Amino acid sequence: MELIWEGIREALNLLINLDLEVSAVTLLSLEVSGLAILLSILIGVPLGAALALKQFPGRGFLVSISNLGLGLPPVVVGLWVSIFLWRSGPLGFLGMMYSPGAIVIAQSVIAIPVVTSFSLAAFQQLNPRLRLLLQSLGANWWQSLWYLVQEARLGLLAAVMAGFGAIISEVGASMMVGGNIKGQTRVLTTAVSMEVSKGNFGMAIAISVILLLLTYIFVAAMTWAQQKRRPL
Amino acid sequence: MVPLLELEKITLVRSGRTVLDIEDFQLLERTRTAFMGPNGAGKSTLLLLLAGLLTPTTGAIRYRGQDLRSLNLDLWRQRTAMVLQEPVLLDRSVRRNIELGLIIRKRPAPERKRKVDEWLERLNITVLADRSARALSGGEARRVSLARALVLEPELLLLDEPFNSLDEDTTNNLINDLRRILPESGATTILVTHHREEAVALVETLCRMESGRIVSCRQLPA
């Protein structure tokens, strides 16, 4: 118990004194996971919409692949992204290995299937005649998509929360493709892992409290957007 | 007199089955026509075709003598309004639902407000304006759905079983209102129904469909 209180005290201390190293790690975590979730939304939501609203050969296979991604172990993603980004790999010429960009790629690979699968479910729950109605009112393809997104907003916000939760909490992929380099690729989860391995439980708890706090702020904002009062 | 719409040798084949086969049909402007017939006769499919939501396999649909294929489909849809069997409403306020088509058609806000207020009043649902569409009864939802179509002042109004699954009193109230509203609106109207009394109350011409064909049309006594 003493260890937990010590960790919380240290977390407050780090937050109040704005510890430079922890601030840098926190900012990098936000940047990397923020960019990854943005990419995942841009790719996953239209992909989910296409899978939900269009019929084409191979659709069922793509849905099963997307759902497989829900259980994709981050360390497996880290391994495959490493293979691709490694100097001798197919994308080695990009020179991205052990950079924040590599972590963004790995986290996007983790989050895209999550956002896609949840978006697919959100769009499929809509009344199938809604599209017909929008078309009959004269809506073009983009206008129809816009209104479908609005109607599916509760499920889509859940998709974003699930995607963000998956990447802000993962450690395996960030460790493998980022390398946990101090001042360059160290993010909150890899920092916690490292502090634990060094036996610095107080520091590890402190960073974990910051991580939890950040995650809560994001999820609370999304929950507010999702649950805010609608007209009765 | 050039008819508003003319269907010539129309067929529609879906999954290898001919679901519509109409040799010749004309619809004059500002008339009201009902289609009756058994389930699967092609009544609702005909409405979807006229709304520009389905394309005929063969044949031509002419609007004021001009082939629909030479018109922009989005523009054609903006001349029509359809009320579906089920009142599909957005999870928004009643006002927002009614002005949806006007927003899609990029009408200015003052015009939207004026028209929505007018149709809220004409369909006796002004009191519901700010209520969520989720909280409506079946009859109220049907009125909102009708207002959403009528507010567009369409040239062609397509009503697909608009009283479906409503109780008798609600249906009678709605028919009484529509008996006044439809002639006032000036829209050429097609009603699909299973109930002769609904047709008799609202239209001038009653057509019967069977197996995708229009088998008869006759004028109803005034």
C-alpha cells in the first residue's frame, strides 16, 4: 500500500513541478497516439462504411480480416512493422525505424481494424431504408454519407474510444519499432515498462497515473460528446 | 396536353425475374392516382422507379416529353418527394427532420424556417417542433414524414402505404387532413395502398396492378 501512495505522491510531484523528462514523454505519447487515431479514423470510418453499405465480392473475407484485427497482439504488429521498416526491409529506404513515425505506423495498424470493425457495426445498425430516404430527398453520395455518419455517431464515437484505448495502452509495438530511446521515442507505456524493470516502482506508478489521467480525459471528452443531451 | 410523366414499354428485371412490365402509362399534371394490388404486384417498385431510385431495364420514362435518362438524376429526385411505408426519421428534432430535404437542396435558412413552420401548422404538429423524433407516436411520426415530403413542394408526390400500421382513428384523422392538403399542394400524387377506402377518399383515378403489370385504371366518381 505504501508503494501505491508513494507512487501517487510522486505523480503529483511530477505533475506540479512539470518534470521536463516526464513532460516530454507525455507530449510524445499524445502526439504519436493522437496522430495514429486520426489516421485510423480517416481510414477506418470510410472502410467501415464501405463494408457496411456496399455489396462486393470478397466483402465477407474483408470483414473477417477486420474483426481478426480486434485481437491483434501489439507485439505481433511490432514485429511485422519492424520487418518492413528494418534497413533491409521493403520500406527500409524510408529510414523510419526507431522513430516516432514508426510508432505512429504501428499504432495505426493496431487501431485501424478496431475503428473499422466498430464503424461497420455502427453503420449496420442504422435503418437500411435511411439511405433510400436520403436519396429520395435528393442527397448525393457525399451528403448521404454525412447524414449516415451523423446517425451512427454514438457507435462511431465508441469506435474512436476503443481505437484510442487500444493504442494508448499498448507497449509491445512501441517498444519494438521505437526502441524506447530517451528523448526520442520513449512514450508513457514504454517508460512504465522500463521503470518497472529497473525496480523504480514509485516512478512507474507515477507515470501510470499520468497515463490513466490522460486516457480518462480523452475518454471523458468522447463520452460527453456521445452522451450529451439530445432534444426530448 | 403533354403528360407530366409517361412510361413506355417499361420492364424491370431483378435477380432474373421481371418485377415490372408496363406497356404504356401516362400521368397528367396535378392528378391523384392510387395503385392497389396484392403483395409483390410491383406497386412499391413502381414508386421507386418514378422516384429515380431504380433504373428500368428497358423502356423509357418521359418527364414532360423529355427522356429521364437525359436528365440529371439528382435534379430529377429534387422534383419528387417520397413517403416510405415506414416513417424513417433521423435521431434529431421534428423540425430538423422536416427541413432535411430543404437543407439537402441548399435552401436558405429563412426560407426553410418559413416553410417548415407552415407545414408544421398544416399538419397540426406545431407543438411537436422541438421534440425528438425518437419520442413520437406512430401517427405523429407519419405526420412528420408527410410534412418532410410536402415541405419540398414536389411536382410528383409518391406515397407508399402512408397509413400502414396506424390504428383506425389515426388513419381517419390523417386521411381527413390529406383530403384537404393534397389538392391544395398541387402536387401530382401517386398513392400505393391496400385499402380501397383510403384510395376513394384521396384520389381521382384508381389503378390495379398484378404481377408487375397495370391491369386496369378507372376514374372514381367525384
